[in-house]
Amino acid sequence: MKLYEKLAAEMTEAVRRGVFAPGERIPSVRQASQQHGVSIKTVLHAYALLESLGIVETRPQSGYFVRDAVATAAALDRAATSAVTAISEPQRLTRQSTPQASPVAAAVDVSRLVLSTLRSIRAHDAVPFGSPYPDPSLFPWRRINQYANAIARRQASWNLIDDLPPGNPELIRQIARRYAENGVPVDPGEIVITLGATEAINLSLQAVAKPGDTVAVESPTYYAMLHAIERLGMRAIEVATHPVHGIDLDALARVIAGQKIAACMVMPNFQNPLGFQMPDARKQQLVELLGAHEIPVIENDVYQELYFGDTRPSTLKSFDTRGLVLHCASFSKSLTASYRIGWALPGRYRAQVEKLKFLNTLTTPSVPQVAVADYLRHDGYDRHLRHVRKVYRQQARIMTALVQRFFPAGTRMSTPQGGYVLWVELPERVDSMRLYQAALARSITVGPGMMFSTRNDFRHFIRLNYSYPWTPQTEAALKTLGELVTQMA
């Protein structure tokens, strides 16, 4: 199959599933070229094929639109018998491995440290280098609140039945459309709306493993993943993770060969705290490795929209052919943290996740769902994201330059490809918990490395947040932090 036929097949399936509704505009030729990584000529061929099949129509000076419902239904019937079907193309990359001692599964108990850290930020009104949250001033919260207030006035007596899983149909459609516009066709019927990505992760883990089971995680890993394991009475086994390439596939293969692994939990895009973007070929290899052993993988893709490159990165979900990838994401890091709207694409575990959602929290409130859906439908989400990405990219460069300037020799840093956190390795003599206490006394917070592991491997590491506005005060705080590190070193 030629590239333009593959693209036409994906767009046809998106229309069939209702991601692009009759009368709606599909991505422009330039957008589709960037999102799918193909030439403009390929997109024009694909759109011409869709037009010849009667699925879309051209409107002068406006672009390509899905035809009306009757015409579209007939066109989809014709397309079903045509040769327009999607295929996947394998990708390869030379694997790199890091030799290490055999890891051991461990009980998890990091929640108290994390909670203490978060409370200290609020109680001391400190410079929030230790915050896990993005700067809320970048979010269009006033606009979303306007939608929410209008919806609340319009729906004075809301029917609880409307809130039941899987969630608001229009929000589900907008999420599916968002994936399709970025070259990742998904089935809207697979999406389950949750209370943020945290609930999506918890429900997914609960669907694939039970108390006492062992779950493989990256090392270091985002502590929300460890919280989920701790909450459900499971054990974590940490796998060496490269700061550029992601989880060590050879090390993971050895772990799988040596003991029973119930599931794997990873963040392939802009992992917190390392900030890497796992290469596409390694994503595919990871999915294939786990698929060969029928091991489900929970993909935390909460930072998916905060990339610094030209195009949104691929997902593990896009390489999944067995339904073993449980993809979790949310709007909390990119649009609004206060409404806590997330979702799961749980593959073959979809029915179980929906049932667990009902049993655990019953519903996700409708007003926030509809407000976010209205914003996605009517406002400039892409324009908002371009601004956020530009700010984060600039502030990442500033913080990196100033850590190099103010911190002592022997300090090393990650190179974030997206997101808003920087992982810093300090000289080995520095204890990050002592640094945390000393900094807090000066109204500065940091994220101690111990929060990101069940072991003691990252005692001289810290995580820094660069999403907040860069001011003379924050620069002075980073200089003070560097002086503390120098004293301890």
C-alpha cells in the first residue's frame, strides 16, 4: 500500500468512528503533512482519494470538509469494499543496554515524603522549584470557567445518569478528534473519562494486576506511578532507564526472564523526572517485547502536548496490535489543572476499566467535561499550546544555563525534550534531603531524588520545576540553591 492510501485509510476510519462528524473540517494539507510526517504531495493524493470516494468535499478558501450525513454513510459503504485499509510499517533502531545487578522487587512507601514536600510548598509560600504542577497562570481558566458557568445555569437540574461512565460523548469525540488530528487514529468507543490521569493510572493498574503482584517501572520513575502500586498493595521492580533512550529493553527482558511480571508502567514521552522522548523504534520494540510475553503496559502520557519539537510524539498505543497498551492522559498539565479531566484508552481491558471507574468513583462530574469539550470545539487550543511550549522551552534553557553557572563542578543535568522539569545530579557528597531542609529554611523548595525510587539510588539528585515565570527573585533563589549545594559538596 502506498503512503497516500494508508493516510486515506486512517482518515476514512476516523470518519467512520465519528471522530470527524459530517460537516466538520478535517486537518489542513499542511497540518496533515506535519502530523503524519509525509509530504504535502502525499496528503494531496490522499485527500483527492477521499474526495473521489465521496467522503470529503473541497470548499474554496476553506479547506476539506466531511460531507453531509447521508452522503458520508453511502461513501463509507463504498470505501468498505475498496482497497483502502491501514497497515503498519516496522521501524528498527540499534538497542543500547546498561549492565546492572539484578533488580529486586520492593514494597513501596514514598507517599509520606511526597505529601510532606507538597505541603511545605503551600505552607511556606516558597519558590516552587519542587512543585510537580505547571504554572496555572498559563492556563485559559477564565474562558473555561465562563463555559462552566453558562452550562451550570443552563442545566440547573442535572441528571446523574448523564455523568455515568464512559463519560460525556462530545468530550470523548473531541479527545478522539485530537488524536486523529495528530496522526494517531483511536476508537472513541475505547475512551473512558476519569478524574485526571491519576485515576486513569490507578484504574488501569487495578484492571491488570492484583495485590502482591510485581510491576516493572522505570528508574527513576514518577512518584504517581509508585503511589498507584503502593495503594494497591503491589510490589515495584525498578529497571535501569537511559536519560535519552528510555527504559533499558535488555534489562527489562532479563527481569521478565527471571520472575513473573504482572504489568509494566512507563512514561515514554517527557518522562518525569528525566524529560526524555523515547525514540519511535524503541517504543515499538518495547510494545513487541511485552506483547510477546502477554504483559500489559500502562502508558502515562500526561505530558504529550508539551513537546519542544515540531510535531507531537508518537505513543506506545500507536504500536499496539494486541490491546495490551493502557494509554492514560489528561488536560491537567496542558489546559486546566482545577477540573481534573483525564482519560484512559485501555485496549482489551476497556470493559474492566469502565466497571472499576463506576465502582471506585461512580462518575466524573459533567459540567467540567462539557466545559472542556466546548473549549476544544470553539477556542484556540493549538494557539494556547504553542504559547505554553514556547514559554517552557525558553525557561528550560534559562534554568539549564543558570544551574551550570551557579552549581559546583560535578553537577550534571538532563536535557528535557518537553514538559517542565529538570533532573539534576549533584556531587555525591550532597544529600538531597539535607538540601531540601536547608533550602526550605530559605523559602525555596526542591524535589528530593528519593521520591522517585523505592531504593536509595538517587539520594544526591533533585528535580527542579521551570514552568513558573522567571523573575529576579527566582534567579536569586536558584543562586542561593547553588551556594547551598556548593557548601554541602
